[in-house]
Amino acid sequence: MEKALAKHSADILGLPDYALYSGGGRVIHSLTSTSYNVPSKSIFARLVTKLVGLDALGLGNPPTTALNPDIHLGQCWPFPGDQGNLTISLSRDIIPSNFSIEHVPRSIAIDVKSAPKRIELLSYKNKLYEQQYLASYEYDIDGMHHIQTFPTQVQVNVSRPIRIVQLRVLSNYGQEAYTCLYRFRVHGTAAE
């Protein structure tokens, strides 16, 4: 019982997260989708939108939101449509073993249609010129747990660990306007 409590207090998965923002993970904005701007309901905000060309009163959360442990309802990174990319420079070079996707549990979600569905993971080598496929899965919104961990399907060469990963969301559960990514984690072994 004590081991279970210690694991939970350290982190529910008990795995290091090399994408964690507070641990040094950083978003590469040039290779990441834009944030979805939540349309404002106020007449004044809509007027500002038309005059200035942006909705300064209704900006969505930035991509770094998906690298933080706070997954309270609404604490997600929304991007437009049902497809998008989140590209991260990990806190250190690693040999990846797993990655995790987290969404609020269905029981408290307001809109489960915005949850990511089909996902794929890539790594970049040679200063962003060469991509390597790592895995492809489907996040199951009806699964037993709202945190789902997937193993990489391709082994990374130990002599060439990776630093940059890209999560590609290929579809969601039917929300046409946006997709919400609550948390993305990358697990593995730190390179020596």
C-alpha cells in the first residue's frame, strides 16, 4: 500500500515525463499548429474582431498547456479542426519507450467530441530535416482510464537518441471546430 501511495504522489504513472514544461520541455512553435481562438459572444468583441482582424478577447490556451500536469476541465490546448501537430524539444536526449495522452474523464467532460482520436508520434533527427515514425494509435475516449500510455512501435538507435518529437493528431471524436489536447507526455531512458 505504501508503494502505491508513493507512486501516486510522485506521479500517477510512475514514469519520467521528458516533455513536461516545468522539467525543460519546450514547444517548437514553427512546427506546431496554431491555437484555436474561442469565438467571443460579446458584441464589442465581435466588433473588435472585424476591425482589427483578431479576437483579442477570446484567445485559446497556448500549446504549452498540454505540457503541464493541470488537466482540470478547460485546461487544454485547443487547435483548429480535427488535425494538428504539437512539436516538442524534450528536456534531454532520450531513447523513447512510451508516450501518454490524457483527456478529462468522460464523466466530467463537457464535449468528448473534441478529444483526440487517431494519433501518431514522430521524432526528428538531423536538425529537423529527417523524420522517423515511432508509433500510431487510437486514444479511446471510452477506455478504462483517461490517461492512456502507448509503447513506441519502432526502436530508436541507442547511438542516436532523440530530442525532438512531434505528436500528430489525425482525427478527433467529431468536433469540427477544434480539438482539445489536455496533456501529452513522453517517456523513455535518458541518454548517457
